[in-house]
Amino acid sequence: MIRGGVAALLLAACTAEPIATPADTRPPAAMSTMDTGARDLRPLYRTEVCARLPADALACDAVLRRLPDEAPGQPRPAATYLPSRYRVALVPGLFAECLEGVVRPFADVESDLRQAGFNVHYLSVFGRGSTAENAERLAREFSALGSDTRPLVVFAHSKGLPDVLEFVVRYPEGARAIAAIVGVAGAANGSPLADELYPVYRDWIAGLPLPGCKAGTGDELRDLQRDVRLAWWQRHRSALTIPLFSIVAAPREERVSPILRLPYRKLARVDPRNDGQLLWHDQIVPGGYLLGYVDADHWGIVMPLSQALPMAAAVVYDGVPRTTLVTGALEVVNRVLAAAP
């Protein structure tokens, strides 16, 4: 855990230079992510999330940020028993495999969904694997899921989203069971941090020995550079027919874990609406569905770190209703799928 945490901090903070502004370094195509073409489902998602919060919970606006352009909420239709319709797959991101001995993304969500009757699969990927390597590993994971014919809704965190998308493109037959993919703080369009830190990471950090995961080559961070991701979308977006959804982590600064404050402030020089690793618009899948903006940072939105490691409570803010965010998304996904031709 200590080595993994050190590596993550080095990755976030190994350059003292400020992140360059968009006009300085981004290719013109990168600016198109500001207009993602995403279909806005925030009112539907807010209705589902708020309905699932306990009566004594904080106001829903403390969980989902309400930006000025969000339309009013919509009436909630009758709920559906979703475990009979879908299975759920959970895919972690960069470094997650290295930390599995202590905590893993979606741990509480996985347990809660099983108790609710869902068939849940945690699909492990290489903690420091490239998207190509992890696509191959996911192909093996999907082929081992058994004969259950219910379609899968895949929730992918951070780099797990590009890994899953690469799997869909490379192994379309293996991906037939997927009904929808939901990025949870997903690195859809990469990160300026990857642009800045790639040379240092490749030369100094990728090969550091970490428990539980093999050494990297640097390709795992290269895959998160914005020019790489945007070129990927240009090549493959038209071929992707699986509905793609985005849950965006966009915390207020006071909700950013102290351990992520430095990279948050670096990214805030470009846009304060970031989660400490990704800018808000880089989490939105082009041409997909936008579910909502969560007041949580990049780790808190998926990882119950303070539960697994109480001594970390002082440096993380992870009091997030993660299961509620996922079950609310499942209900909205079901509605979209039911309405499709």
C-alpha cells in the first residue's frame, strides 16, 4: 500500500511546472471535447439518485452538483427489478491491481449489489498494463463469465474505460454480451497530467517494483495522453454501437482529498472543475449520455479507502453514496435501453 501510494503521488506531483493552458499545447481537435455532443440525462439521473438517498441524508445537491444549465427534474416512473434483467461488471483503473491487497475500487458497491440480488463480476486488469494488454485480459475475463444470458452493464473507472472500449473494438464477438458501458470518472479523453508527466513516468516510475502488479513500460500513461485518446475516438467512434454513459467527478475544492490537492490545483489552472486527475469534459464520452456531476474526487467516487484503511481518513474524502450512484445509473440505463428501437 505504501509503495503504491508513493507511486501515485509521484505520478501526480513529479513536475513543479504548471499545467499549460489549452492554447499552449493542445492540438485543435482537442478543443472539440468541449462540445461533446452528449445527450443530457441529468434530470432523470438526479431523480433516481435522490429517490435512493435516506430521508436523513444530506440534500441531493450535496451529492450531485447542480450546474446552471441543468433542466428541472422529471417524475419518477415505477421502478423495475433490475437484477432479473442485467448482470453488472466492474472494471478498475490505473494502479488498482497494485492496491487490491488493501482496497479496490467498487468494493462496497460490489457487496451491496450482490445483497440486492445482482450477479456482479469484478473484472481485474493489469494495474500498469496498456489498453492493448488490458483489452486482451478482458477478453479472457469475459469469456470466463459463464452461460448467463442476461446482458451486462459495465461500470469502468478512470483508465478502465479506455481499456473496456479497446476490448470492444478489438474483440467485438466477446463484447456482444455488453448492453451498456458507464464511465465513472472515466478517462474518455485523457488528461493534461498524462501529457505533462509521461516522460518522467516512463523513465523513473513505470519500472518501480510494486506489490501485486507487474512493472509498466510507460505505455499505460501514454494511452492516457489527450492526443492518443482523441485520435482513438476519430478512428473508432462511428463503429461503437453500445450505448455509452458518463458519471463525472467534479468536486468543489473543499471536497477534494488532501492527497489529491496538488494535482487538483495543477488542473485548476486549466479549469477548476476537475477531480484531481481529470478535467470534467475529459470524462464525458463524445456522443454518449451524460448522467451527472458528482461532488467527489477521482478516488472518492469509487474507493472506500477510509473504510479499508482508517488511518487514511485524514487524507481522503470518500463519504460518497457510491452504490446509490451506480443503482441510479442502472435505472436510467434501463430506461434508455427500453426506449431504443
